Amino acid sequence: MHIPHGQVYIILHRCKGCKMCIEFCPQEVLQVSTDLNEKGYHYPQIAPGKEKACVHCEFCTMICPEFAIFTLEVEA
């Protein structure tokens, strides 16, 4: 059975820190950054040890109201 792997991309200047991508990620790939983006929001980042945990489900992409996050499928 093929399990897809994804690479997460975050467009920092679009993020408004709603954390919906973090809450809806079934693999718990994301966490809140302690840093702020240019708008003053804490943005998502890849959680330590989760760099290869994304399964390219695209829940984060679908749930983001600001179109600030997306994934691309990559070879395992």
C-alpha cells in the first residue's frame, strides 16, 4: 500500500495565526512558532521530529482561510 509523503510550505506573510491548520492536522505535524510574522501573528511551523510525518492529506490547505499553507507530494 502506497502511503504518500508531503512537504509542508507556509507562506508566512499570509498567516493570521488562527491555528486551524495545527488543530486539523491528523499527523500533528505542525506547532505554533514562538516567532511572529510581519503582521504580528504566531505562525505554524513543523514540530520537532515531524519533518517526515506529513501524509499529504491537504487538510491544512483546505482549512486555511488565508491560503497561507500548502503541501506537495514528495518521494519517501
